[in-house]
Amino acid sequence: MHRVVALVTAPQASFELGCAAAVFRDPPYRFSVCTEHPGNLSTTEGFDMVVTSGLRALDRADTIVVPGWLPINREPTPAVLRALTRAHRRGARLVSICSGAYLLAATGLLDGRRAATHWRYADELQRRFPAVQVDPDVLYVDHGDVATSGGSGTGIDLCLHLVRRDHGASYAAWVAGRMVMPPHREGGQTQYRSPEPVPKEPVPKESLGGLLDWAVERLDKPITVDDLARRANVSPRTLARRFEQQLGAAPGQWLLAQRIARTRVLLEETDLSVDAIATRVGLSSATNLRRRFRAALHTTPSAYRRAYQGK
């Protein structure tokens, strides 16, 4: 029996804990939970859970899961760090979900290695632990002895990956099917970020709002930066300055981002071919759309559609 122990701390994110519990709940795994100070433990969702096992449970674990670490700037106690490094030395596999990478980074075991965490936490993780190579986009990173995952849901991706590594693809596919989950997702975290909304109020002086609405309504047309500048009755340089001030991006970057965002909606909600979508979003050809889509989201249009539609 492969013993999987989740190390939880208050306030514990119950979803991240549930990801590990759902994947590792059946033989050949045995799943349990421990904490530094057993007893009632609060969760981020507002209810308490009772944890009866202390850190000694880690001494018997084959895999240790850290299902989040909140608040992210909290310093772990020496006892927790000793328990994790002791377990790692004897061969236990250490795994983090989402913000749990902060605790693994504090042990020093991620120094000089790539690591994943939620894209919102990546900059702070890199600042606090400069020796770690933080990758804000990947779903997970597995070094064999230490593995980290990105946002909350990617904990399922990583745990299924570990099951596949432990017991093969067919068993991992069975576990995924029980959970009604794909056994493997392609791409990275970028494809799941919602485009930032354009602020409408308060309207800044010389607002770009009208120009942006005009462009979004004409994404099927071959709009250029010069077209935008003429529409705004300014020079391309002035337009670029306003875009940087109000949106933090160059006009061409913003325009491409809108085309990619429209592509995502059409892939999620329609059965249009990639050629037809390319025409509707102004990317001229399926080849150009695939190239731009992969560069932006690190996956293909067909893989993206499968993830959302199962097709």
C-alpha cells in the first residue's frame, strides 16, 4: 500500500485538499491527513475540520502532499521544515498544490529547479526564493522526488500524472474516468486566464473606450495599428503612449489578444472549423491562427476545444 499523507495547515483550502483525496482515495493508495498541532482546523471556506494525526505521520509516508499554504508569506515552523526534509532524505516524494510551493521552496529542495504555482503567486514566490526557477504557466513540474502544480485545479492534473507514473496509463485513465476528468490536459495555465476587462468607469481623459469598442466590433476585418491611429485621429506614437498608459500594452498586442479571446469563445461555444474561425477573428488563415494561438496559450485550437467540449 502506497501511503499518501496530506500536510494541512489553517486556514486550509478544502478544494486543494479534495484534489489529492479524490485521486488517492482507493487502493493501491492509502490516504490520510496530518497537521503540526492536531485538533480543530479552520478552512478558507468557513468550516472546521478535525485532524487527529501530527507530524509523525510524515515519517511513514511514501508521498507527502502540501495542498496549499496560506497566507503565502507565512513562515513555516522549524518542526515542519525538519519533518519534510527528514521525509525527503529517506525517499518520500514531496508534492505541492497551488500555493503549497511556498512551503516546499522554504525547505530549499526547489533551489536551482523549475517549480510551478498559481500564476497569481508566481512573482512573489520568485521574489522570496530567487534560487527557484518559477514557471508561471505550466500545469505542473515533476522532478521525481519533488513535484509542484499550478493553480488549484492543476492539483488534479499533477496527482493523475503521479498515478500514471506509479501504475501506468490505463489505471490513471480509470481514476480520471471515475472523477469524470480528462486523464491529461494539454497546454498551460495561460489558456484558463480570463481576459482582463476594459474598465469603463471612471472614464479617463482621452479614453480609448470608443476606439476599443469600434475595433472589437470589427475583428473580422484586417485592422492595423495605423487604422486604429487614424480612427483616433492621432499619430501611431501617440496612440501607443495612450495604450501603454491605459491598458499596459501596445496597440498590436491588445488587438491580437482580442482576436485570441474571440477565438477561445468560438472554440468553446461553436463547431466552426479552424479556417472559419480564422476568418471571423481576422487572422486570415488556419495556419496563422494555429501559430498565434500556440504562441499565446501553449496549446493547439483542437486541444483547447477538446478540453472544453470533449470533442
